Amino acid sequence: DSGVTQTPKHLITATGQRVTLRCSPRSGDLSVYWYQQSLDQGLQFLIQYYNGEERAKGNILERFSAQQFPDLHSELNLSSLELGDSALYFCASSARDRGGFGYTFGSGTRLTVV
Amino acid sequence: GQQLNQSPQSMFIQEGEDVSMNCTSSSIFNTWLWYKQDPGEGPVLLIALYKAGELTSNGRLTAQFGITRKDSFLNISASIPSDVGIYFCAGMNYGGSQGNLIFGKGTKLSVKP
């Protein structure tokens, strides 16, 4: 157990729908990062939050949004889902805003859009 | 944007063999990290490197931060079946994109008993 909790573990939904993925960072970590991993692809950085504020943005679609709450958990909202959004979505956390000591990853949410 | 070239993409080796994989970048990184991802799980940090030329070991794993700061390699000695997985390199440049890691596309390792 890495200490980073992601729910749900699996999600199957239809095109056009909206889903919310949840992440609880490791105790004491203030930064949360979201990554997308498609089949046979590497890890694509989506967005980072640090202590409730957006800190860095990667290749995140406009249909996707995220937030970090006062208790530091984070949610990734995916809307108007398309077949190509099917992927593993990982959340990671680190103690500081730069993560130079490495990120701790959760086990991921596998999203299947049908 | 910054990109990492990780090679090889995949490897099929016999148990007991040594493994070597590397990562190169067109730009300088201040930190290199190596992760392993088991099937159905998130990546787990194996080794972190913070200084050019640094050589660090973690059991049978050894990684080096290249002198040019544009490359890193990971060696696994005497491979065993549980080494199977995808190995990712990741680089970070504090002067660049606010501290997020850039990941390579991974090296998929298969070990034949």
C-alpha cells in the first residue's frame, strides 16, 4: 500500500457521460498530480495541485477539470467522454510543490468508455 | 516540449541475465528518477539521482546520472521472474515546468525462467 488511495478502481461508462475520479494523497503530502496512461503509452501529465491551488498544467483536455479540497483530497472530473478517453488514470502525491524526491503513485482508476 | 527517449522499448531475457536500459533527453535535467510498474498497479520509485555523475544502487539495481545531465541508465543484475514489469525513467528540471516529472515511454521487461 503506497498510502495514495484512488477510487473507484474500475469504471465503465458510456460515451457522452461524466465521471469523477477521487484521490486521497499520502498523509502529510500537499501536492497531488494526475496522469493519464493509455494502452502502450507512457504517463501523460495532466495537472498538479499544491495545497489547494493549481500549480502546473500539462496536456489536459478542456473537457477535463480537477480540484483539490481543503482536506487535500483531489477529484478529476471527465465530461463528454469519448472512446479515446479510455485509459488508466493515476494520481500521485509528494510532500512539496516540486516533488524532487519522487512522487508516490496510487494504484490507478481504469476507465473504460463504451 | 521536453521529451525523454527511453530504450529499448521491450526486452525478453533469460532468468539470471543482466539488463541494461537507458534514457536520453535533448535538454538538461536536475533530477533523474527510475520507476517500475507492475501489471495493474501504479509506478513505484526505485532509484532517485540528484547529481551529475552520481551512481546509486538499490539491491540488484544500479542507476547513473549522466555527466552531461542529459541521460541516465538503469542496470539490473542477475534478473529474476519478479523483475517483470515496465520500467520508466523520469526527469525533472526545476527551471522548467514548475517541477512536474517528464516520463519516458517505458521499457517492458519479460523474464523467461
